[in-house]
Amino acid sequence: MKAPPLPSGRTRGLSFIVPADWTPEQALAVFELLDDLREVICARYLSDMQQVLRQDRRQREPPFNEHDPPF
């Protein structure tokens, strides 16, 4: 069975399996840990990550052709 794609669009890597028997407190603890990790990463790498995202999106835009109809 193939794992569903992640929100990031990545199709390879680690499978994320969330146990069905976590308590709400355990789920909240993991959520808060990941939120804290995100904040720490953003504090250090946000501008670099934004630059990479801009470059990635810029490469996906189709080339502009001035002879194409303007719509």
C-alpha cells in the first residue's frame, strides 16, 4: 500500500505514522515540540528558506512570450 503524499508534496522519505492510542496530552506534547522546533528553525533559517522558495517558484513559471495573447 502506497503512503499518501505529504502536504509538502514529497513522495519519498520517512513515513509518518501517528499512533492511534495516544492520549490528547501526548498528542499535544508532540504538537508543541514540533511547533517549538519550527520556531527555532525559522529563527535561524527563515530568510534563507524564503530565498530558496522564491528561486524554486521562479523556475516553475513558464517563460514569457511577448507574442502570446494578453489574457
